[in-house]
Amino acid sequence: NPSGFSQDFEAQMKVVSGYTSIAAARGWFEKAISAAKATFAEKSDADLLAPLPPGPIMGGAPRMAVISALVDHTAHHRGALTVYARLNGVVPPMPYLDM
């Protein structure tokens, strides 16, 4: 987004809350990752090195910093979900075997 990251968390929660199955959530995630890959692939080096708009979320950082932030953020949530599953007696499968 040219103006920075959306902070309309209420609207974002409405979208997220609409996914009520693991299959649907995984489909949404895969679609989001594919869209992100396509977006980054079409950018030039100059585009990726340009600063993000000012703001509280990565404001002023080079746009390419979003790539490592997405990886780190996804790993954080995967780890948290693993802990929650294990606390409920579920041993989740290793997520990196099908990559």
C-alpha cells in the first residue's frame, strides 16, 4: 500500500474470523504468499530499496525488509500455534517436510 501498512485491525479481524477451517485458512495463506511473491518479483532493485512510508510499522525501512519480517512473523505464529496445540494434547506434524 503506498500509504503504509493498514492499521484497521477491526476490519482485518472480520476477514480472519471468516475462516473456520484449517483447509480454508491454509488456502488463504497460500494465496497470500503467492500474491506476495508475485508482487516482489515484479519490483526492481530500486523499488525494493525505496523506503517504506513513515509510520509505526517499519516506517522508513527499505521495502525489501518486509520479506524478512514476513518470514519472522510467520515463524512466530507457527511456533505459538505449536505451543497451543501441544498444551491441548495435540502433537502437530513437522511443517517443513513438504517444502
